[in-house]
Amino acid sequence: MQPTSRPEPIWTPSDKVLGSANVERFRRWVCDRRDLTLPDYLALHDWSVRENSEFWADLWEFFDIDSKTPWTAVHDGRTMPHGRWFQGATLNYVDHVFRGVAPDAVAIRSIGEPGGAAAHDVTWDELRRQVSGFAATLRDLGVGRGDFVAGYVPNVAEAVVAFLATASLGAVWASCGQDYSPTAAVSRLGQLSPIVLVSADGYRYNGKAVDRRDAVAEIRRGIPSIRQTVMIPRLELPVDDEPTVLTWAEAISPDVPLRTEAVRFDHPLWTLFSSGTTGKPKGIVHGHGGVLLEHLKQMSFHLDMGSDDTYFWYTSPSWMMWNFQVAGLLVGATIVCYDGSPGYPGPGALWEIAAECRATVLGTSPAYLLASEKAGLHPALDNDLSHLRILGATGSVLPPSSYRWAAEHLGTSVAVASTTGGTDVVSAFAGAVPVMPIWPGELSVPCLGVSLEAWDENGRSVRDEVGELVVTRPLPSMPVRFWDDPDGERYRRAYFDKYPGIWCHGDWITITGRGSVVVHGRSDSTLNRNGVRMGSSDIYEVVEKLPEVNEALVIGAEEADGSYWMPLFVVLADDVVLDDRLIATIRDTIRSQASPKHVPDVVYAVPGIPHTRTGKKLEIPVKRILQGASPDSVVDSQSVDDASLLELFARTARERRESTTRQESSL
């Protein structure tokens, strides 16, 4: 996996971009302010990590953060994960959303599938009115500082309104998409004991209306703390006429000025959830100030956005990229909320929407780009994408071939901005910046303020070698804490066990000699299909309830060509045969009770599932075996309850490679 050549950049910044980019304005401002000589981005980045506190203090001043009280120190100096940022400061994320915007300009463009709810625009003035009205309703329902509001919602403008209203009160938002089953939603949202549930009567996907009223009722039964439910009318279905259910129109009806609560820098803004790979999903709590600074940096510097931009990222409220898209409002951009399938009514749906809304920044998954390529699409020929300047891609590794395809079919004026980061920091560690070239298969730079390194097995920083992704200095958007982790033990164990005081993320990367970053994939076993993450435990929960199945193992494996293969292995009950009927039952069960986006590509019957001696399924070693590694190279056989089972997966990998080779040779 070590780079063997130095490819030519696939995109280079124009003189116009070099002169006008927001990050250039910041670089010049810092040099003047501190009498420094920082000739380019790499020098600016080096200073931002070497003088970490100065950088974040300057960011605060550059973006004119509105704090009701002054801060006393940028950082208290304690090692990760114990340090605190900007102590003494009190602010609110929502105040910064509405600063300096044109009331009649469009803040949110909400779009659904053809045949569904009509597309509509929400102006900044209307957004403020709806947020203030919804906040007043929440206040009347007893929601206050530190209380939770939960969203079981599609990706619609109303979800953004509900989040902003919640945050304005100092209450805490948490959400997941309606493609999650009620059980999966309760396992996440139920941990927080929310007071109010915001939901919808359903959503549309692949041309079908999906009624979620029964699912909402089940969630309400499963979370007894919910006092009130607010229903968004996506399908215009009748809902319960009872005092504990409000319509959306009722919820936003109060006509009152927007009032925000000033909170501590680290006061919880939202709780995001881990994938649940190793058990119950972890609630990851982020603070107002850390998210605000980090997202202003990302939107303004790395995506180079402002009030003239339209920002469309295909995402779901289950995924941190939903939160990352909402951040476009912080720089005055118009954000696009799309509720639907990326492939309906045809495989070019996202390109068509991007053209329709004149997107300047479009974000999607590597899988969608690969699907577009396989479908023979010509996005820029079939659509007017003349406004597009950045194509973002995240969720999995973007292969070099997809960079080249995008350049060929979108033109060399569009920068392909692949990123790596995570829910953990609700942002990116590395990605693109408009003043640096882009090379196929590489992320151009570590992000400003991110002390990113690749460490070998001896904890030594390496270049042009594969290493563990580590961050050696704190970031303000690192979690405030995990939910229900009073002594911080689970938080420390998640990132700091391997290297105390150093964030170890769980990715394999190479940092090249020119400072770019190559990502080789995650070392955990999160299922990540089309940019939508789900934990394997959600699959097991429904499959292993079937009487025909004793145990299951699901793997999501990134392929060398950029595709994603998701097999399911099942241990069957006695005298049960894996026939077409049972395969259909398994697939339908996953589709209806876990997620329609995580139905496996193939189902295999196996005699057993390998475990550690303590009973944990060997998901990560099996994934690596299926990707071509030998069993001996990925796991110590002495740590496995039945090491002979590993050969079954190695044989599956060999047979699949041989089958692919035969198919290619016959073409």
C-alpha cells in the first residue's frame, strides 16, 4: 500500500482561487496580526499545530465569535481527554447562524422524490420565524437547558428547524433517520430520556411511500420519558388526534422573537451515536463552542463557502454529515435537504438535483460515484453543472479511478474533495483546501489545527509508510464526553488506550512526503454502505431472532476497485437448509426491521462463527481475510475459540477472486 510513484495532480488551483480563497485571507490576516512569515498553506498548517492555542484564539477573533462573557484561557493545558477549552466563555451556536444574513435569501431548499411532497424554499426570515416559534413551543412543554429533544426524522427542512430551536434553549438534540427500525431508534434515543420526540408520518424512497406512524407509536412506547410528539406531514397521512401529539403547524405557530440561552463553551449541543459495532451504540456528546469553531473553519476554509454558495450533501439525520451540512448555515450558505433515494427515478438523481438547485458544493459517497460510472452517466453533459466547483466524497475510501472519472466527466475546474474524519469529532482530520493541488487517491492536506500523524507499531511517526492515524494535540470538537460514562472510562478506552494522551482513531493511513494523506480503510467493523453507517449489532438483533438462525456474522468490505461488498454468514438451526425462501426471509427481515440500505449482497451458511476466548465475534479479522489477507497474518490462532473456522472465510475469498478472474478473462 506504499505509494510507488508521484502522479500528476488532477486539479490545481487557479490564480483567481489563490487570490480570493477564504483560507488565504486568514493566512494573510495571521501574518499581519502576529508579524509572521507563513508563505503557503503548509506553513500555515505547521504553525496551527505548533502554536495550537494561538491558532484557535486567532480563529475566534477572525470569525468574531459572539460570547456574552470573556474567556480566560484558550486551553487549560491538560493532556487529552481531560482538557477544557475557552473557559469562562458563554455563547450559543444558533446566534451565529442568523448573523448578517439577507432576510429574503434562501436558507434551506427542501427537495423530495418526484411524486412526493413538493419542493419548497425556506428564507432566512422564515427560518428565524419557525425556529423561534418551535423554541417557544418547546419552552411551553417544559424543555430547558440540558433536556433532550429527539428526532426520528427524514432529511427535511423541518428537522433543521427542530434542531436549531432545541439548541437555542440550551437543550440537546439527538436524531436518527426513519429508515432505522423502532428497535434501533429506541436503543439510541432511549438512552437519553428525551422529553419531546420530533418525527414524521413517513418518507418516500425509491418511489415508494413508507408509512412510519406505527414505528413512531412503538418508539413512544419504548421511551416512556417522551411527553409530547410533534409530527411532520411528509405523506399527509392522518395522525392521532390526542393532546400528546402536535402537528408541525401547531408547533411553529407561536409568533415570538427568537431568544437564545448563553451556555458554556462545552455545554452539550447534540449527541451523536457510534455505529454500535461492539454493543449498544455509544452516545457521543459535543459542545456548542467546539462544534461552532470547527465547523466555521471547515465551511469557510476547507470548503471555501460563503453566502453565495448552495451546499448539497446527500446524507441522513443518522449520520454526522447531516450535522456537517447544517453547518453551511453558519457561513450564510443555502443548504439543500434531500429526502429520497440517490438512484430514483434514475441513477443520475443526485446530479439532476445538483443542477436544479445550482449547487456549488455537492457531497456524496464513493459508492455513488462508482455507481454513476458503472451506469455510464455523463453528469456534466446531461445536466447544467456549471455552478459546481467542489465535489465532496466521504464515508469510505475514494479510489484513484473515481477521481479520474470525476475529472473526465465534470471537468478539471471541479475539485474532488475527499475527506476523512468521523462522528467522534463531527468533522474531518484531512481533506482538501482550495489553495492546494489534488492528487488521485489522496487527501491533499491535514486540516488546519489537526496535528495528524501516522504512527508505526513502535509509536514512531512515519512518512510514506502505512501507519495508525493519530492526533497528537487536542481539538475543540473532540467529545465533551460519552453519554452515561460518568468516570470517562469508555471515552478513554475508545481512543486513548493504545497511546495514553494521544487520540488513536482506528484508521490506517499514509502521510506522503509532500504532506498529502492516503486512507487505507478503517480498522473497525462499521457497516458503511453508500455513506450510511450502521452497526453490525443492529443486523444481529433482527437476524438472530429468526428461529432458523442460531448466529450470524456480517461484514462490510471495501474492494480494491472502490466497490463495497457486504456478505452475511449464518449458522443455521438443526435440519434447516439455506434455500431461496430462507434467504428471502433473512433479507426481508433486515430490510423491514433494521435498515433497507443494509441488506446483504449474499448470504452464506457456515458451520460456526469464530470468536475470541471471551466470546467476541472476530469481525475485523474476518473482514481482512475476505479482503485477501491470510488468517495467520490477522489473528493469533491461540486467541480464537475455533481457529479452524477461519479457513472457511479464506476459502470464500479465494473462490470469489477466482470467479472474478474467470469472468474478466471471458470478456
